[in-house]
Amino acid sequence: MRRLKPKRESWGSRLGIIMAVAGSAVGLGNFLRFPVQAAGNGGGAFMIPYFVALLVLGIPLVWIEWALGRYGGGFEHGTAPGIFHSLLQKNRFVKYFGVIGIFGPFVIFIYYTFIESWTLGYSFYSLKGVLAQLHDQSSIQAFLKGYQGLEQNSFFSNIGPAYLFFIATFFLNIFVIYYGIRGGIEVLCKIALPVLFLFGIILAVRVLTLGAPDPARPDWNLVNGLGFLWNPDFSALKSAKVWLAAAGQIFFTLSVGIGVILTYASYLSRGDDVALSGLTAVSMNEFAEVILGGCIIIPAAFVFFGPVDVQAIAKQGAFDLGFVTMPLILGKIPLAAVLSFLWFALLFMAGVTSSVSLAQPAVAFLEDEFDISRKKAVGIFAVVSFVLCQPAIFFLSRGVVNELDFWGGTFCLVLFGTVETILFAWVFGMDRAWEEIHHGADIAVPRVYKFIIRYVTPVFLLVILGFWFYQEGLPTILLRGVAEADKPFIFWTRLGLVGFFVILSILVKLAWRRRQNNLEV
């Protein structure tokens, strides 16, 4: 006698799903990547392509993923392969496009978790007062390199402390995922997100009250600092690179094109709203990014380092900005240890609400398609992901993380977003798609979005994919600028990614056969 399949989980409340999706979107990029993108791409003028991309790319993709996820969940599919198959059940190959929706978030998880653990470690060293005692850039950079295991110095003799914080972070993620959608992820996001916003508001208010702390340099004041970030340079709008940067930021900040929202929305019931709920999650993310993210690092850096140095700071990578520049800034403010803790605790909570969402598609795939209990599914995920995390940790300086980020966090996002938009608007059909978005909706989506989703969004995505591939994708694939010593590591990383993608494709095929056999029985 065949065992009855247990009932799929569901969210405990509407607030729970909104907080979970917002938690997935609010991540390290809101506070580190966005200020760099804005400052380096026209300041206030950057917000023009940013909001254009939000309106014609971000919000449509959010509605597409919420609607697709809820629709697929009605067929007991929680991941992209099954959801895509439910759209076009007579097509045997469409489900393989959905492999990207499991592959991408899993690849991001295996390097993101280690980076996330840095924020936990730095929170600890902030409370101990260690970071507050570092008063120059060279010492803070040495601390970071020692912590990452890139060099032995007076701060760290090996990667041991960082690895312990990684273990703690990894198992916190597994603990949350183990307790499921309602008992784990929803509870985490309901606690972490309000605390994150509270810490962000405290830090933003403190920065906004800095004034001009150096009487000898009255021009180094907050107003000019905000002006450096937000004064528009409209000439930047002539550059295609700025528009591509804005579209890329929207992808990163809303967590669209990954497959996570599809999985989260699959746990909705048929009558649950997706239109207003999706828009609410977007609004929470935009508050975190534009208001909080735009009011902390760059204005504070201007106040303490002036207009010349802040230009170099704005060109730094996100890691240096968050782990070198920000501790240096906070060290110049009273209660440095407390403020430093708030900063890194904020980043940690942003990180963990995102990383648990990255794990959920793989776990849901095992549960839904192979009838594996959540306990076993999480166990399998934990073992496989822990093993695959190790190259990102121990070969950090060899370009492995950049390679994983390229394929999982950039290429897959744009490609998957393009695929799901075309499937939703053209294969599923725009009339059915429009009806699906509005089923149970608490708001009427402006009718212009029917045209945008069908024509503007897919064209925008295809243009982005083409330009991005030419400007960044092709040079990366051809290993331009990669040191000879790092090429073997890149080769083996790519080979491993190809192998992993093939394995996932085989599992999707086995899952499809298994479901067909069950239907025949």
C-alpha cells in the first residue's frame, strides 16, 4: 500500500509571507552594494534608471514570481522545474529550464554563508572592543585579511576563528530551515526584520546628526555628504553602463530571477493575494535600500574623510566598504563599540534572512518531488552544501567566490528572469497570466502592466542579457584578467558547476518519471 503524501506546509499569516519575501530581498547588497552603485553612476541621476528598472523590470518580475509560485503550489510543486511543467504539461522539456531555479540559489548559498559569517564574527569582535581599537586603514585591512585566513599577522595566526563563526552561521541556517516554513523561516523573519530596521534607523539617525565634526573643515558636513551621494550628474544617463547597473541592482535587491520567491509563494493557498503582498514586500526592501542604505556609509565617509578620499571610497568593493571603511568611520564616533555591533548585527540579520531563503528551493524540491520528509531533506542539503562550501572558504584568494558569484549570482539571475517572463507572458498566455495575478487580489494592477509584462519586461531582459554578456560575460568566460596561478582553480570550479547542473537535471528527470508512475498507479 502506497504511503499517503503529507500535506504541504503553509504560511502562518499573510504578514509572515510578506516578511519572509522581504527578508529574502533585504540582504548585504542593500547596505553595501547600493551606495557604491549610486555614488559611481551619477548620484541622484542614478535613481532615474533605477526607478525605471523597478517599474518595468522589478515589480513585474515580483508579480510574475508570486503568481507562478502560487499556481505551481496548487499542483504540489514548490520549485521551478515542477512549476514550469505545470504551465505546459504537454511539453517534456520545459521543466529543464527550471533547473536554474534550484542551481542558482544553491550556488549562491555555498559562498554567501561564509561571507555572512564574517558579519557574525565582526559583531563579536565589536562587542569585545577590538575593532574600536583599530584607528587606521592598514590595521583594519590587516585584521580582515588575517580573519579571512589570507595572511598570518598579529591579529590571527590561522583561519580557525573565522571557521568557527562559519560553523555557527551554517548550523543556524540549518536549524531555521529544519523547523520549516512556518516554524522556522517565518518566525526568524518576524523577529529579525524588525530588529534589522530598528538598528538601521538608529545608525541612520546617528549619521544624520553628525553635522560637521571637524571645526577646521566646516565643508566636511552632512549636507555636503548627502549631496555627494544624491546630487544628480545627468550626463551619466547617456551611458548604457549606468542603465545596466541600475537594472542589475534591481535584480540583486529584490531577489528576483533566483527562484526563491517562486518557492515561497508555492506555500500560499489559492485565494491568497499576490498583487498587494508582492508590492508590500518590494516597499519594505526599497525603504531598507534607498532610505537606510543611502543614509549611512557614503554620507558618513564624506564627513570624516572629505570630498577627495570619499571618491576613492565610493569606488571600493562592497567588502572593503563594509568591513574596512565602516569600522574606520564608526571608530571616530562616541560609543564606537556599540555602533559597530549594531552595524554588523544588522548585516548578519540581513544575511541570514536571505541565506535561509536560498536553501529552501533545494529542500522543497526533495520534499515535493521525492516525498522525502523535511528532516531527511534538510539533512541531505546540509551534508552536500557543507562539503561544497569548503572551496569558497579555503580558496577565497583564488577567485573561486568570484566564479561562483558570476554563474550563480549574476548569469543565472538574468537568464532565469528572462525564461520565466517569456513562459508566463507568452507560453502560459497573457490573458491567463493577468487573471492569475488578480485572483484573490486586494488591489487592481494598473492595466498598463499587462502591456509591460508582455512586451517591455521581456525586451528589457533580452537587451540586458545581450549587453551584459558582451560587456562582462564573454570576458569572464574567456578568463580575461585572471592570473595564470588562479586558472586551474577556476577550471575545476567550472567543471564542478557543470557536473552539479547535470546531476540536478538527472534528478528532475527522475522526479518527473516518479510522478508519472504515481499518477498511473
